[in-house]
Amino acid sequence: MPTYHKPESKTIQELKDIAHKLRIHSIASTQASKSGHPTSCASIAEIMSVLFFNTMRYKISAPRDPSSDRFILSKGHAAPILYAAWAEAGLFPVSLGQGVAVGCGMAYVGKNIDKTDYRTYVLVGDGESAEGSVWESLHFAGHYKLDNMCVIFDVNRLGQSEPQHQMDVYRKRLEAFGFNAIVVDGHDVEELCKAFYEASVTKDRPTAIVAKTFKGKHFPNIEDLENWHGKPLGDAANAVVEHLKSLIRNNGPLQITPPSPQKESAKKVDISHIKLATPPAYQLGESVATRLAYGTALAKIAMNNDRVIALDGDTKNSTYSDKLRKAFPERFIECFIAEQNLCGVAIGAACRDRTVAFVSTFATFFSRAFDQIRMGAISQTNVNFVGSHCGVSIGEDGPSQMGLEDIAMFRAIPGSTVFYPSDAVSTERAVEMAANTKGVCFIRTSRPNTAVIYDNNEPFVIGKAKIVKQSANDTVLLIGAGITLYEALNAVHARVMDPFTVKPIDKEAIIQHAAQCGGRIVVVEDHYKQGGLGEAVLSAVAEQRNVVVKHLGVDEVPRSGPPTVLIDMYGISARCIVAAVNDVLKM
Amino acid sequence: MPTYHKPESKTIQELKDIAHKLRIHSIASTQASKSGHPTSCASIAEIMSVLFFNTMRYKISAPRDPSSDRFILSKGHAAPILYAAWAEAGLFPVSLGQGVAVGCGMAYVGKNIDKTDYRTYVLVGDGESAEGSVWESLHFAGHYKLDNMCVIFDVNRLGQSEPQHQMDVYRKRLEAFGFNAIVVDGHDVEELCKAFYEASVTKDRPTAIVAKTFKGKHFPNIEDLENWHGKPLGDAANAVVEHLKSLIRNNGPLQITPPSPQKESAKKVDISHIKLATPPAYQLGESVATRLAYGTALAKIAMNNDRVIALDGDTKNSTYSDKLRKAFPERFIECFIAEQNLCGVAIGAACRDRTVAFVSTFATFFSRAFDQIRMGAISQTNVNFVGSHCGVSIGEDGPSQMGLEDIAMFRAIPGSTVFYPSDAVSTERAVEMAANTKGVCFIRTSRPNTAVIYDNNEPFVIGKAKIVKQSANDTVLLIGAGITLYEALNAVHARVMDPFTVKPIDKEAIIQHAAQCGGRIVVVEDHYKQGGLGEAVLSAVAEQRNVVVKHLGVDEVPRSGPPTVLIDMYGISARCIVAAVNDVLKM
């Protein structure tokens, strides 16, 4: 291990001063906004000072330079001190309980895809470390030996369930999860400088710095007391600020600047205009599961752009993300059965446009990561989620494995695009478009084989539906997707629409074709009735008088059984569509 | 510690025989259903044999007797062997990755509420132990010293990310989380008997039995090999069954029966007809937040029935569940910032109708536990979820804390009831009704104070809306709830409806009043537009010609700001309602 040289005493003093200045800034900003957690900021003032002015390598003029070290404030309550520490900062993910996963994604990319030396620092509060997702992520970091990652635990005790500083409990748990764990006094800048140095020279395992701190440190009559969580200081602010000012030795301009990145080795990458390496190549009528077409398309876009990566939660053989792993093993990240971390790692991997990330698992298992996806959208992530095994059509594996709420979940993500392709050709195009679309994308794929209905050259557009069957005197418009589109095609003579995307839905086409069909729509979906395709259609025609919609969907917890039996039992088969058409013709 | 006496050699042989019989049953059932995981069953055959025929105390004639020990198969893949082991079983939660939380709930109730000696056993697969929720729950069990709980880890290595049996990693992690960890050969019935005995006499901490096993144990040419996960044996079945039969010594009837519960100490409890101890007591026009009314009502029903309990995820001061804690501290379970475990513990606590459980946190944080709630519904849980701080009306705390997808999520839970009370009186009644309603209930509460609009004696019914303002010549029906109901009341002269429940929604009343108002509806909600109140209303009028709906809701990620500013900025204020009414009058 290289020798550690401790900073000069002048630097140490300056770092102490900066910590107090950060405290003052945090008080000022929380007073102004009448909201926030100044005492939580105070507990990490020295940690932030050392990280931002001694340890981390970055250019203040270009904080988002790809070669810079990364910092993630998982302890979201302490956001004011982050802004104080680095007012010029770019976008930082601030996400209570989710930062370790995001950091894992950044560190994994740094080590294995960028293959360069920037480091990733994640600051975690002790309260949030009760979240299981934190432990999923620590396991991931330990498993993949992410020695370019350093997780700092701010143990200020008041966020904990125990009234003591349980430093040893943290140390043992972190060691058991594969970390180099270093316990420090979180208010001692010398100890912090040394610990961060040790972290930077530790190989083959990530480091955790477990910092013993006090909430409201250096706030007289507030430090380490209960009942000051999440409150601006109010009338107490002035006295505290005066006290802090008295602790500062050098009130002049800063004498130190953060170290620069050692080398500008993280190359610029281009993730625009991603295309399928070869167009879809199917025969009309050929029987192909859309989940298989997903795997095929994923490998094709990965061939076209070396920044396309795939992540999976131990379901790669079923979702067919395995096709990317076989073609480009170094661009596949196995995240095991830990969906919160899976989604968080993808969000981290896609940060700063370093990769185009596709995350796959069974559609229903994304319900474990709804909060991660929600927070990802708030942080403007561009991750693409692909959920297989949707609906009762999966059959024997039973309701725990059936995605029946996934459209409802992804439609309720702001700014999302929800693809529900019905054949292999449209699935390949959905994958290609998702790779180039900002915001959260979701692609819903099906387990059973279904017929190819589109020509390989058929163009697709987000928000544009296809009419797959029509005649001049249609009296009902049928709308289905995936398995139910085929049931609709087999049902009756009617106009049949494939929406392609459920969000945005093709409002204009629905209104136009509904009008041509006597204002009668039957919509049928392999999903619960709430929040899915049916309600998307209802929203599209909400402001139309003279349109009626008959909506077929799953209405109860399904059983296990053969797919064809279940589709009929839960009212979405061709037979049920015929009955619905007869009903709607009377309306 | 009492002395351990090992079973007679005859019993040991019988337990070995039973293990092989269970293997044979698992093969038979997975062959018949053409689905399932017989190799996963084989790895736990001895564990199941010892648990069900040597360790657990229960009456085969009355498996759900409250004094019986509990068993939870978290390793859901192995369900066939559970059914084989106990074909007469009642409802067992079988929930991949969620069993430890459910077990924690049962064990907590056993120790602290039933205060009796039944024990809870949870069998966990090694693959699922990657789920962070498992570690949330282990932390909970360690923290609350649940020595009446025993978690068995089936480490069969093929489910793991590592190719070795990492017994020591499991032991260290479990010890660090507060467990008495015992590593055993999972195929040695003598070792198992002894370990379960040790678990039963260990005080002040839960026990984890870490069992080294092999997938497909005793299946020739299959044992411990890859590529046999999740598949029936097919053509290989007959040879395997013949081999297993050759291993059985006693083919006659069973010589042993499971031990009986030591005492019938778990009393019968009555959780029917729960009522508010005193009726709502407000002044019309008084300003009270619905979240506060929730806390008041919770304490009142707890006064009426000693089986009402509350659980919270470190937000009790904000959700007002603290009111129950103050009145009945022993019936409040603090689950810290760990929402997956929070919901799982509640599901466990409510099992076998031992308690009426109310779980509260910020509405949006339930998105972390969507899968737990989904699986709870599949297992027919009756847990009540209460989400506070809904919508942009929370103001300064920003989008990460705003519940804007919670209605979409809870509507998509099969069989759920979704309450969205608009004042304190209706909130108290919602709490009372939820306590008596089967299935998942969700109550959405608001942060700001709002006026009491109902008389204390006003009756409420699930699925019945209230008309809060009307005249004979209304031309528009306004539908709002919570904060938007007040905006609607302040907007214009129009008929105003309070739906009270969003699911079921009062379809009949909506259709009737819409017809009386010229077929014009404006619906306004503090929620994303997808899956919320608006789409519930659209579903209600789907089959009506001649009704138009103008829908106001939040359409993007909101900012932080003062509530009144945000309500206007995101288009759901009285001003925006007036504009929407003017629009809809032209339709």
C-alpha cells in the first residue's frame, strides 16, 4: 500500500473552516425555504468538506466531465449542504434509500465498461440503512468487488432505532457483506482524510466509512437533541450562525481547490441514433413470442452501439436478455433476485449518458421497484424497462408470476412511454425506439408465441396505432394488444386496432375510427381493468359525446391453469369478445 | 439450557423415509401439473420431514388452531413439497422473498400480543435471500429479539450467485443481524432435530438454521447439476422414483405423529363489528387535516377492540398513527424506514384473524411495497393501508414525498377498497369501515387542514357518493376528493360530488347526476391523471352515450413550492376548474 501523507495543518484548518461555512449555508437555505433538515446537514459538514475539497477529483468548471469522480447523496434530507458545497453542481441524484444502488451502477460502469479510474462516493444516512434495498446494493458492490466505490455511513444515532451509536454493528454487517469497513470520528477532518485515502488504495473490495457523528453538531443547545429532525432552526438560527462564525479562523477566500481528475480517460460516448444492426427478419404468420423478439432486437442494437447494456434479475433465460449476454458478455450485468437494486443500478449506469440501459425481469416483479422507477423519473432517467410474462396468458405458473398491474404502474410514471407490441416485428421496432427515447420507457412482452402480422419493413411511430383489419361498414372498433389482439382478430368481423403504445395512446385515431364504427368500442386486455389499456382508451375518448366503450379485462385474482382456459375464464377470449360486441351493438 | 435428548434410531429412520416419500410426492405433483420445481423440493425434504413430524407442534385435525406453531414457505418454488407434507393444510402464505416479513408479523404477535408460546418457522431459499426485503425483516427480528422465530436458509448453492456453498458468509451476515446462526447438513435428520431443539431453547434472539443442501438430492444424474431449475423431471421421473422407493425402509403407515401444542393458550379473538368508541365530534366548518382524523379514529377503534394494532415506518408523527401508540403503546409496532418489511409484518400480524392491522406511512412510500401488497391480496389479507401526504398539496417537501400514483397502485390491487375521504367526519367513518372490510383497504389522507363539511351523524356507505352542493338547474357535475373537493366547492355554481370511495366508485350516482347536468362532468384530482379518480369516473360512464368528461390532474413531475401555488401551477385549483367548466359547457 502506498504511504499516506497527512495534509498540512493549514489545510486541516481550512477544511474545518469550510465545514462551518457549509453549516451556515445550510441554515440560511432552510430558513429561506421554510423546509429542510439543517441538523442532518450539520452532522455531515466535515465529511462534505473533506470529500469536496480534499478527496474527490473533479473540475469545478466541468463537474459533469466523464472523468470526474462521482458523488451521490443518498441521504436526501441533507440536500441543502450538497447545494452549499457545490452550488455549481450538475444533476445529482438525491434519493433517500436509493443512492447505494445508483452508486453501484456508476461504479460498475466505471470499472467494467468505462474501464477508467474515476471513483464513486455515496453518502448514506443511518435511518435509511434500514431499507433492505441498501443491503441488496451492498451485496452487489461486494459481489462485484467494486473497489472504485466508497460508501459513507453517517451514523448520527438520532436517525436510528437504537439510542446508541452502534458503530460495531455497522462494521460487522458491512464486513459480512464484503466491505472494507473503517470506523471514524465523522467530525475529525484528519481522520476523514486518512480514511478516504485508505479507501482509494484498497483493492478488490469496496470500502465503507462508518462515521460517528452528531446531529446538529456545533449548534449550541440543539446538538444531539431529539425533536429537531426535519425542521428549520427558526428563531434559534441567528445565535447558531453567530457561534459558527466564531469557530471560523480564515474568513478570506478559499486557499485550497479540489484535486483534478488524474487523467481524462473516460472517453466521450455517442448514444444517439441507435439502430437495429439488421432489420426484422420474420415470415408473416410465423409464430414468435414477443419476449424472444426482445432478446433478438437487444442483441442487434448492442451490435450497432457499444454502449447498449442489459441488466436482469436472474430471469435472463425467460426474458431473453440472455441473447445480449451471449453476444457481448461484458455488457450484461446480472443483478440476481433483487429488483430494487436491479433498477437502481440501471439508473446509475445510465447517468451522464454513459450507457443505454435495458432492464428486464417478469413484468410483475417491477412492482418491487416501483419507488426506484418513480424516483428515477423524478431524476430524469432514460432507463428502458422490459417486462415479460404479462397477464393470465402465462398459464400454469400462477398469479404470483402474472403481470396484471404493470401497465397501471408504468402509465403512472410521469413522462413515461409504454410500448405494448403485439408481434415480433413491432417488438424489434419498440426496442429500437426505446433506445432513442428520453424518459422512462416500458416494453411489455408476452410469454406465448404469437403470429407475425407485420411486414419486416412496416414503419412504427410512438403514439401511432395500426388498423390491422377493417372494412367499409364496420360497426364496432375492437382494441387489443398482445395476446388479446389475436383474440380480437379471431372474434368477429369488426375493425381491429393495435395501439402499439399505450402511453401516449393514439387519441386521434381512436376518435376517428370510433366515429366510423358508430361510436362503439370494445377494448380487451390481459391486465386488471384499473389503469391499463382500457382506461387509456377511455381517457382518449373522454371528451367525445356519442362514444360507448365496453371494457374487458381481468377482474379478480386469477388461478393457475392452461393459458387458453384462463383467457376464457377471465373474460378476454374471442368468445367473450363476441359477446361484448353483441352487447355494444345494442348501445 | 435444558438437556437435549436425541430421537430414537427408529424415529430417525422414519424421518429419513418420510423425506423420500415427500420427494416422490413432489415429483408426482409436478409431473401432473407440468409445472414446478421438483429439484428445489428435494433439497428441503429432510428439513420438511423433521419440521412437520418431529419439531413443530400442531394438531393435524385443526392446523389453524391459534395455539399451533406457524410455518411459512417463503421459498415459494418448493410449494409442492409443502402440499405433500401437509395436504390438509389451511391457507399458507407462499410468497417468494416475503416470507420472513410475514413470519416476523406472526412471531411479533405471538410474543407481544398473544403472549403465548407458539413458534414461527420460515423456510427461505438462498436465491431469494438476495432480496433486500429479507434483510429488512431479519433486522426487525433481531431488533425485537423474536426468539419464538426460526428462519431456515436452504443453501443449495445452485440458486446462488456463487458456485460454492458459502455457509460462512451466511453465518456471519446472520450473526451481524442479531441471529443465533447454526450451520447444519440439511440432509442429516439428526443434525436437524438437534438444531431445531437448540432454536427452541435460545432466548432473547431469533435463530437461523443455515442448511447446506443439494438441489435434486437423491435424484440420480440430476442431483447438484445445473439446468434442472424449475422443470418437472419428464422422462427421468420414473427412474428417480424407483430409486427413491429403494431408499425407503418402512413402507407401512407412519409410526410417528407431530407433537401437539404444549398448551392451548392462544385465546380465541373476536375482530368483528369494530366500532368507533365515540362518534366523530367536530364543528361544521372546523379546520382539521384528514390525517389527524385518521389518528383520532384509530385510537377510538382501538379503544373498542383490543386486537386493533397499528404499524408505521418511522412517520408516526406525520401520519398520526402516534395517537394509537400514545393510547395503547403495546399495540403499536414501529417498523422503521423499511416499507417492504412494514407491509409484510402487517400481513403476518393479520394472519388467522389474530389482529386488525392498520399500516401507515406517506402514501408514495407504499410504492416501495407494491409487490408485498400485491402478494398480500393474492393471499387474501385483510390489512388496511393508510397513506398520508398525498398530492402536490403537501407543498415544500417536493415531488419525492408527494403521493401521486397511490390511487393507481391500490386500485390495481384485486378486491381492494379505496377510500378517499374529504373531511374529518368521513375519515373517521372510513377507518371504522375499513376495520370491518375484507380484502386490502386503502385510505388516502391529506396533509393540509380542510373544513369539516359533514354532520357528525352523517352515515357513510362504501360505494356511495355524496352530493355536497346542488341546484335544480345545474349544467355540470364536478367530482373532486380531498383538497380538490374544496377547490370545486369554491369554483362555480355546479353540482359537486364527493365520491367517498374511489373503488368501488358510485357508478349509479355518477350516471344519474351526469344525466341531470346535461351529460357534462369535470373531474379534478391531486394525483397523476393515470389510474386515479378521473379514470375511475371514466370507467363508470364508459357505456353511456352522451356523457363528456373533462379531466384535471397532475401531468408532470411537480416542483416544490407553497401548496396554493402548486395546486394552481398543476391545473387543479378553483381557477382551473372554472376554465374547465367553461370548456365543457361547449361540449
